[in-house]
Amino acid sequence: MNNQEIYAKIEKNPANAYFEQTGKDITADLATLPVNLHRGLVAYMLLGIRPGSFLRATICNDLQRAAFTADDISKNYFIALARFRNSAMPDSCHGDYSTLDEWCQWGGLIGRGDAA
């Protein structure tokens, strides 16, 4: 399956696409977050697609930037995003901006060959 096909699956059902590629069910983890963040998170984890400014700041522990870029819905989910980051995201894809840049260059779990 190529990246375009994987991305199409992410658009339809992010949790299912993640499960198909990794064997890990993150449905319950995603359910703690607003739906508008699901695609961005899964596309970043699987394919290394650079997320929007709020998710990027959150992934990189830049709380000040995250606070300034959060929309009216997302601003209520800082704690849930921190929990998601620590429980559902691969350790090697979050922490700071250089880690995020490397993850995107690798092409996420798919590019690294870490998917099932």
C-alpha cells in the first residue's frame, strides 16, 4: 500500500488506519480528543506529515506557542493531548522541534519501516 492509499484511509477513519498499519488500537486514546485533531495526529505518526501549528507546538512541548495557536475547541484539551502523546504516540516522534523535523524527514512509522 502506498502513502496516498494510507492517507486516504486516514481521512476515512484515523484509528482504523493506524490499527491496520501498526496493529495497535488507539481508538480509546483518540476518543479523548476532539475529532478535528485525529487526522493530523495519525497522519503525523504514520506518514510523518507535518501537523498544524497547534499540534506541532503540543508535540514539541512548546506550551506557550500551543496556547497562542489553539482554537476555541482545542484549547480545552491540553491535558488530554499530553496523555495521548505519552500513551499513544511513539516515543521517538515527540519532545522538541528537531525530533519533529527528523520524524517528518523519515516519513513517520511507515518511512522508518516500523509499521506492522
